[in-house]
Amino acid sequence: MILVLDDDPVVGGCVIRALEKQGFVGQMSNNVFDAMAIVNEEVPEMIFLDVFLTGPDGFTFLNEMASYADTMKVPVVVMSEKDFSAYDLSAYNVVGVLDKNTMTPAEIVNFAKSCITGEK
């Protein structure tokens, strides 16, 4: 299961659709509290994360994930309009950043394939 955490239902829905068209199972959450409840039920194979959320932000979620042995190694792709190229997010197992203004379904699927199946 791939968790998509985004408070914009249009963006989150597009990510889910791109993944499911390629056979991945996606689950959507629009806030940190619901996302943590999902993670407590099933540790995702990877996460697509919007860091600027309503309520607790994505960094709160990343800190929570990093504090548990079973979730600290889950690969995360940050989705944002902000440029994070100057930031080292490796402590949170962030494997990539997608620009929400320009990301494509192919980029989303490529990250999923790379993280889950090792395919490039």
C-alpha cells in the first residue's frame, strides 16, 4: 500500500489514480491524524507527502514516522510548490521531491517503481 497524504483532494486523487493505473494500491489521507491511524493499521511501502498541510504539517508527520523502528525506513516523496533542493531531508528517508506545479503521472509512477520494485 502506498500512502498519499495531501489536503488537496484534487492533487491527492491524481496521485492515487496514477498509481492505481499501474497496479499499485493507494490509500489517501488529508491530515496527519488520519494518516497516522492508517500507518498504525498497515505500514505503507512508501509515502507521497504534501508538507504544507492544514493542521499539523508534513514535518510533524515525518518526525512521528522517524521515531518508530517499523516506519523510519519507509521511503517518502515530498510533493510541494517550495524548492527543497537546499535541504537535507535524508534523516526522514525522503528519496525525492516533486514540484506540485509540474509533476507528472510518469514521475509519480517512476518513484513508486523505484522504491517498491527497484525498477528504474
